[in-house]
Amino acid sequence: MIDARNFMYMFYGFAAAFVILVVYVVSLALRERKLSSEIDRVRRMVEREK
């Protein structure tokens, strides 16, 4: 027979994995935004030099 505690542990495991995944995706999005703004800044600097 399957114990109800096993379902709780499974739920906690999936919840932890979901939270880790969300934090990772948000950090990737923030890095992408920072890189994009840095590329735009460098592009403007190069255009000024021409």
C-alpha cells in the first residue's frame, strides 16, 4: 500500500523543483535583458565613433 507521506514527499520534491526552475528562468531573463542593454550601449558607442 502507498503511504500518504510518500505523496507529501513527492509534492515537496516537485514544488522544490518548480521553484528552482522558476528562479533559473527568471535569472536567465534578467541576464538576457542586461546583455541586450549592454549590446545596445556598445552599438551606440560604435555609431558615435563613425
